[in-house]
Amino acid sequence: MILKRNGINPILFLLLIFAGGCSEEKIEEKLVEDSSFKSFSVVQNDNQQQKIDNLIQNSSSNNNPPIIATPPEMSIEEKPVTPVELSAEVPQIDTEVPESGSTDSEVIEKSKPEMPGASVQTNILLSELPDLVLNSSDAISKSNSAVSNRVQQTLVTINSVASLDKLERLFEDLKTETVPDLALQRIAAFTAFFDLTDIQKQQIELEQQKWQGRAAEDLIKAGEHFIPKIQVDEVQQELIQYLNAVIQSCEARESIDKILPLLERASRENSDSIVAYYHSGLIRANWLNDNKAAIADFRRVLSVIPDHSGTLNNMAICEMKSANYSKALGSWRKAMEGAQNLVNRNHILHNVAYAHAISQTSSINMPASFTRSVERLLSDYPEEITTNKDTRSPHWKFSPWIAKPTQVAACREYIELHEIPVSSLRVVQRIEGIAIGEGYVLTTTKGIELPYLGEAIQLRVVSGDLKSETSHANAEVIAFNREMGLTLLHCPELSTPALRFANKDSQTTESIYFSRRSENNNAEFHPIVNEDHQNTPDYAIGFRLNDRIYPPEGASIFDENGQLVGIVSSDAFSSAENEVFYGWNITSIKKFLKAAGVDETAFIDKPLREESWDSKKLYLTNHLVQIELCFPEESLSLEMASPSKYNRSHFLNNHSCFVCDGFSKVACDRKDCANGQISQKVRVVVGRTQMGVPIYGTNVVTNRCSRCSGRGSLGCPNCNDGTFSRF
């Protein structure tokens, strides 16, 4: 058919026939005769057209709206176009900025595409196509618009020779990169930072050409191979469609039996489907009370993120309900130290305290070693236990899913990331930062980006020196360098005075300290010993610890005069010597700030007044800030789905009885009862000898158990319907 050869959507074509009031034969005749129509037809091969037809058919069968192809830009100018020109054209929607003095209605009239010789109704329909296409386009590409507008990298030049270790580290980092643009950023930062030899330049240029070729072909690394990014986007779009269908089903309050198959299909047909496995595990545990199947789903998530604290907490609950007490305790220990534990700590400690309360009852026999191990775990977090008033509430608390911001925006059909509600944001991690004055905050790049989640949708600076009433204020990234691993934030509400910078790098005779914020948000200063020697490069500072407290990434280093002399960073230098740590010295920090456009004159290179170190610590405390990384919580609207008897109060709470595990029945407590049958050995005569002497044997006779009436189970003594346990 001419329609398919010209790459025209059949559904759009039927709409045009209906609106134009003409027959299909006249339209086809017009397409053949009018050569100007070729200027806005799209050339597609048979395979692409077959994919579109299949997708339209699938979407129609699944009661989803048909996917409408983006129409090409329509031109009134009658100009024949060759096939080569057609393949190079990219359909676009007119986004011309209106001239000064023109009204909105004039701009709309200018942007309306028109078909030569078409009826008024057809042109009206075509004028609505841009909005129609935008509403049905890929949600992933819309949500990525905010990510693509990130700040350009700030290049820093140190004029130092690149060591062999630094060069090897560069190539090791490039092996782990998946996106060509980020790899090219890493190469650009390295070549600008160091003075390279001719051999080093040749090696790096060859690697740079490889990544430039991958960027030109729009490839992305998936596993061990590079594939076209469009394939990854297609897979992601299919996953988003499944997740969106789950959200719609939950909001329609459909049965969980209809929602679970959607998650199962999503997990089977998509590689990045741990979000589907996670929520299917929640459904199996909280709705179906199927602990074995839920553990299998949670293990799929751990195969991608081995230390995911939320998954470990959920799996520990299922292991406790399955009487695997030692495994459950081990999972909770890992969860307290795992990724995203800041979100799940209250849930984990609540469950551990609940498990301890269960072990103290006489309703269930648990090993005494489990009780002692749980008590030791709780003793490690006494302050958090006292602040958590709900530790003895008789239910388990499952952890929520923290999702990628782009994935949430695509599932919820948000055009921009900032449309994600603030109420859904959760603090996933806190990192160290130093406020240097004028609202600037210096931190490390490693902490800003988290594994799997990527960049935080919101950065909050936690400090007691803010202009607002609260101790939190939003910040934005204004500069970063991938070789130094430093990131500069700006927080307008931060009112700390200018931090004093040292005139030069500290000498070995000076006393220096590294600072950090404790878990209770208290400022701590720990003395360290300067370990700068001939092997330490001129852009780094080395030090040795006086105690066993290790400095975190991004911790500030001060001298005895209260002046900043460095920032702890594993990217600065590495050495085989034990117990020696490194960071960027003040010279490197100043060069980074200068390259970022920060006025160095704002920072006074003078020591504080002649005061004691304790007085200087009070001044420096306001400069030590923490940066909260916020990500959205995504429930796929399971809270709106029809609840089960186990989670009526909240979709993440499980009120199943800890004695019967929610089944309202327990095994018969009679020792000789086996599935409701009592077996007895009876001595019987099985034969006689030639002399007539009886030969005795033993037969097993089974009778129905009188205790359970042959059912093999008894009613749970702790509950009526399998829920709401009591101590």
C-alpha cells in the first residue's frame, strides 16, 4: 500500500480522510500526482514499519492508546526532494522564538502546519498534531531534559607530570564507564590537569578516538558490549509502559491478581527490571503471604545491588516468618551498613526490636542464641531505639523502593524532574561538605552520584547558619572536575562568613586536624600527622592518623591557625604505605575555585585571632556542613490497590501472626501425630510352626488423631484470622 511505502501512520491517515471529507482513492491519487507531498513524507524500511504496526496492534490489544508517529515538518513550498535528502531530514516541530511585538495568537498561527489543497477540517486537525505527538511521545526522553542541562565541567591545570599510577587509574576508570560523554569528560579533565609526555598523549588520543567514535554512533555500554542507545531506550520504554499499567491498575483499585502478572511480564522481558522484582516481592509477601516466592524476587534485586538495605530488610522479614532466624539476623546486620540505609534504618530497627519481643514470649520456641544476638545488635544503636517509639508495635515494616528520578518522571508522566512532588523525596545519603563563604560549598563528586540511582534530584545543605527558619536549604551544582573529584555547590541561603585559606601548603612542623560530622551531627576535630615526603606530588597533602577514626571523603583539613589546608580525597594520590591518607592541598583547591569563577579575594589568607584551639573550633563548626542527597520514593500506587488482611493499615505493614505466620493454624502439638494420623505398633500372630507354636510379628496400625480430629493442625492460640498478633 502507498501509505506504508511512504511511512504514513494508518491511524493518522484515516483521521485525515475523515476530517478532509474525501475518499481513500482520491487521497492516494493525490499522493502519487503531487510531488510536493514527498517533502514531508518519512522514509522507513519494511522492518521499521513492521515494528510500528506490531506496536500499534499490541497497544490496541492491551487497551492502551495507540502510539502516533511524529509527523514530519510540513512545507508549503513545492520542492521535490531526492531520496538521499529524505533520509537525512529530521522531523521537527517549529519552536521559533516569537519576535518582539507579536501576539501569542500570531505565533500559534505561524506554527500551524498546513497541507496544500487540503480542506479546512484537515488543516485544523494538523494544527493539533504537535500537542498530540508531545502527549504520546516517549516519557523517558521528556524526563531526561533536566539531566542534559547539567553544568559543564571545569578544567583545572596543575602543570604536574602524570605518574604511571595516575595513567593506569585513568584507563581503569574508563573501563567502568558506560556513557561516552562521561568518558570524554574524564579524558578532558586528565589531559588538562597533567603535563603529558608524547607517549602518554598518543595512548590517550587512541582511547579518546575510540570513545568519540562510540559517541558519534550513539552507543552505550550494556554489560560487556556497546549497543545503540536507541535499543536501551526501547527497552526502558517497554518497562515504563508496564509500570504505568501497574500504576493505572492500582489507582483503579483492581485486584492484586491482575497487577502481579504485569510485574511478572515486566521482569521477564526487561533487563533493568529490579523495580518490578522488588514490588512483586512486596506483593507476594504482604498480599499473598508467600515468603518463599518473595525471597526469590528479593534475591533478584540483590544480584544487581548486593548491599541494598531495603531489599535486605524485606528478605529478613520473610526469613523470620519462615523460621530461618540466623539468616534473618545476618540480613539485618548487612542492611544497617548497606546502601540507602538512611531511608530504612527506622524500619530495620523496628523489625529487630519486634523480633526481640517475639523471642521473649512463650508462644514460640526460638533459640536462646538468637535472643542474645539480637540484644547485641540493638545495643549498638541505643539512641535510635529510644527515639523510635513504635518498636513494640505488633507488625513487620517493609521498606519502600527508592527509584531513579528519571524513571519516576517517566512512569508518572512528568515533563520535567522538578514536577516530582517534594513530599515523595527521601534523604538517601549524607556526605561531608565545607562552606567556604558567599554561599559556596565544596564537596567530593563521588558522594553526589550514587550507584544505580545516579544524580540526586535535590541537594540540601544541613547547617545551623542559614538565613531560613529551618536548618535545611537547597543547593545546586555550579562546577565540578572529574579528575580531582571535587564539586562546587551554591546555596544562596547559607550565610557563613568567608573561610580562611592558608597562604601555602602546611609544613611538617605544623599541627593539622581533619574534621567531620558525627552520626549525631556533632562537629569533631581529630589530630593527624603531616606525612608529606618526596613521593607526595605537589598537588596533594598526605597525613597519618593519631587514632583509629578514619576520615570520610570530603572531610576538611585545618591547621592550628584555623585555616583550610586541604580536603580528603582518594582521587588525589595513592600509596602502598599503610595508614597514610591523602587529599588535595590548598594550592589545588584554589586553582579549582579560580577555574570555577570564584573570586579568590573573598577568602582572607590571614589566621584567626590569637585564641585557643577550642575557640577556633567553635568558629569552624558553622563551616562544617552536611549535604543530603534526596531521591523520590516510588510505590507504583500499591497503597491504592485492594489490600489484603495482612496490610490493611498500610501497604508496607504486615500484621500476620508471628505464631501461625498468618495461616490461622498451627501444627498439632501431639508428638506422635503425623498429618493427623497416630501410628501404633501391634503384636499379631503372623504364622505357626509345625509344632503349632505361634509366630508373632509387628503390624503398624494408624488411627485418626483425637487431638486434631485427623486434620493435622489446630487453631492458632494467638489469633483468630491470622492477623494482629498480641504479646
